[in-house]
Amino acid sequence: MNRQTNRPPRSARRQTRRGPVQPQPLPYTGRNWRLFWIGLGLIGLGYILLGIPPVNGFMTMTVAPLLLVAGYCVIIPLALLAGEKKDRRMEGQQEDPKGDEKR
């Protein structure tokens, strides 16, 4: 049941059809990276506080888990999902079809 064809392999067909893949820059800005590093700092501080004796103390049982949850569940996802800030002044002004601005 082996059929032999004169077609090139799939990878060669795909590349000639679409062309070479160009690398895309990451869509993250300085704000995203800043939030990411703040999140990593909170996570690191949370793990450091987990190791401080006494094991059943306030820092170990309350503060450290709150820092870890804030870092993992709030700050890091916020850093990944945060977009660029939009200028609010420009949102209120819309152009009509004639090119005149509405105020």
C-alpha cells in the first residue's frame, strides 16, 4: 500500500508555501518587566519568611503565604497580561466621517 509520489516532503512544501518564519519581538514593555521582577521579589521574600523560626510564628504562618499567593496569583499574571497604557484624553475625542472632531 506504499504509494510513491514525486512530491517533496511536507516540511519542504510548508516552507515554500508560507516562506521562512520571521521572529517576532516580545510584546512586553518595561512596565511588564518591572511587575514581573516585583512578583519574583515577593515570591522570594515569601520563601525566605517561610524558613524563619519559629515554624508556627506569625511571619511563617500568615505573612509568607500571603506574599506567595500575591506573587504567584496576582502580580505575575498581571505582569503577563498588562497591556500598554492608553491615553484617556484621546479616548473621549472621536472623529466623525468629515474629519471634524466631536467635543
